[in-house]
Amino acid sequence: MNNTFKSNRWALLPIILFLILYLTSSLVSGDFYKMPLIISFLVAAFCAIAMNRKRSIEEKIESFVKGMGDKNIMMMVFIFLLAGCFAATAKAVGAVDATVNVGLHFLPPNIMLAGVFIISCFIALSVGTSLGTILALAPMAVSLSEKGGIAIALALGAIVGGAMFGDNLSLISDTTIAASRTQGCRMKDKFRMNFKIVVPAAIISIIIYACCNVTSEIAPTTFTFKQLGLVLPYLFVLVSALAGMNVIFVLLLGTVFAGVMGLAYGKLDIWLWLKTMSDGALGMSEIIIISMIVGGIVEIIRINGGIEFLLETIGKRANGKKGAELGIALLVSLVNVFTANNTIAIIMSGPIVKDIASAYDISPKRAASIMDTFSCFVQGLLPYGAQILAAVTLVGLERVTPLDLMQYLYYPYLMGASALLSILFQWPVEKRS
């Protein structure tokens, strides 16, 4: 970290401009997804380049491009591409549907709601996307409500809660990739730290859902033993990543594994597999472009003294390591409220958080874990967030509204409480080498 830059609050103007532009357009249009994120970031980028008259336009553009091409950004881009290939291949071969059917087949009816939460956790943990998990499982909430005699919002809350658990912990989710790469830690280490913080919230959630009465069996599933094979790619990715295999090889081998299973089961042919991988990689284009633009903006903000200003501001109020961690949590939470996107919040906050963590002796894995957990906590409760909007839209707004759903989002509330307690009591205790 370069500490020679003079503190300058005005250097943060590009980020403030982005937040104002994005929030204002969203409120005016009544749609938080009306304003394209890329356009908002491009406006902020040109604002950053226009600042600091002491430097020539060529120098500022060169700094911007240097930030775009930062090694951590480029590694993140590569991982995003591979994650897209794996997720698309696994979905194409029917791994999501197979996982749901296997879970529902073996779950006792009296704990069906808790089981749905666990299934949602596992799928999101495996596919690395809360939104994709909700899109796949939301129709199940309707069946669970009709056959189990429980409120549809409660069933949907179990699905959304499980999806946020998996997204927060998944080794191939956008949030984990962004948090780990911006803080310079291994995803495996971030997972272990994260797991210790949120597992109490997950256990309490399971107990709550298990206590909810389900009056009759859910509609029978089309389970066959062949479907067990389609679950194996997810298990391979999960186990191999936790075992310490490099994430690049985990995703590469996981994609090959899923593709081979698809060929063997007749779900894919070689050309469809290649197209599926291509579509999956291209599906990550927006987050890749945004990551690079944000990298350029942050580099100019750093040169102009914005990072130093934040460090000084937080330093005056931090009052030690605990205060710094609370500052990190507040920073990523506020950005998430304005952007309604937890991955973007982490990418924007990541470089600043890394400097704060370095100044206050916070380990990279803990900083990454705090960022990811609080961003997922906020994202899981935003009534205008993609997760809640997708859930209520799929089952029908005439059946459940975002506010109806929010009262049953037990896990996100408990996750936020667990994360806050982990900071206040400095738990889990880290081993010093």
C-alpha cells in the first residue's frame, strides 16, 4: 500500500456520483434495475478521469487502465469465466432438478420445511448463485403451501434464506470470488472463517423451520437412482475446493465432470456442451466489465487521496480492531443498500477494506468474511433486491408481497445478528502463526 498520497475527501466524488445517479434513477423510475449498472459506472469513471488538474489526461487514463488490469482483477475475471462455464453445464445436464428430487424423495414429511431450507442451502452452495437457486426452487413453495397447509410466504422464506446461506459460503459464488480476490486470501480459508460465523444462524433457522407443522405430504417427485449421478459434479466441486485444490482446477475439472455426465446420460452432445459453456462464460460479461471499470476508478481514487481520507476517517472513529471491523461492515452494508447488488458492493468496497484491514491487523480471510456476510445479510432483506423480487414474482404478487416475505426471512436476520456478535466478541479466535 502506498501511503504517500495526501488525504482528499473530494477524491471520493466518483463513488458518490455513482450512488446518487443509480439511486435517483431507480427511485424516479420505480425500478432498481432500470438504470444499467455499466452506464452508471462509466459516468463515475469519466468523473474520476476528469479530476486532478495537476495530472495530464494521458496520465490519468494510464492510471485508470492500470487499475483495470490489476492482477487481482484479472484473476477474478478468469475465475468468473470458469464459474460461468461450470454453472451453465451443471444446469444443462439437469443437476439442479436432480438435487431437488433427491432431497425431496428422502425427506420425512414432518420436517419438509426444514428440508427445503437445507436443499436450498446445498443448491446455492453448489451453483454459487442465490438468484439461480430461487428461480429453480420458488415453484416448490407453491406446492409446499398447497399440500403442506402452511403460509406460502413462510415456504418462500425458507427458500430465500437457504439461497443466501449458500451464496454467502459457496466457493464459486460471485461474492466469494470478489471478497477473496480483493482481500488476497484463499477461498478455502474464507469459507472456514465464514462457516464458523454463520453456522449458528443456520442451525437456529433449521430448528425454527422444523417446528413448523406440515399437515400432509408434498406432491411425489420423479426420483430415479440415475439422478444421484447428476448430483456428483456439485459434490466434486464442493469437496475438492475444501480439500485445498486450486479453484481454477476445481472449476475446470468440475465443468469436465458435469459435461461427461451429460454426455453419458444423453443430456448433451459435444456441440451443445461447447455452446453451453460459451453461453455460461458470456453470461458473466456484465460482472466482468463492471469489475474492470471499478478497478480503474479505485486506482484513480487512491492516487487522488480518497483511500487515505477513508483510512483517516475510520481511524478516528475505529477505536481499535473491533471498531475497524464494524467500519468494514457498515461500509459494505451502505454500498449494498444503494446498489441493491451484493457482488457490486464487495467489488466497490474491497480495495478500501483491504487497506483498513492492513492498518488494523485484520486478517484477509476475516475481512473477506465480514464483507461477504454483511453484504449477503443486507441483500437478503432488501424488498427491492433481485432475490426477493424474483421470489414474489415467480409465485405471484397476488399471493405474496415483498413485505409479506420479509417477516419470514429468519436466516438473513439471524445471519446479520451472528455476524455482528462475532465482531463484538471477536469470535472465532484466529490462530497466530
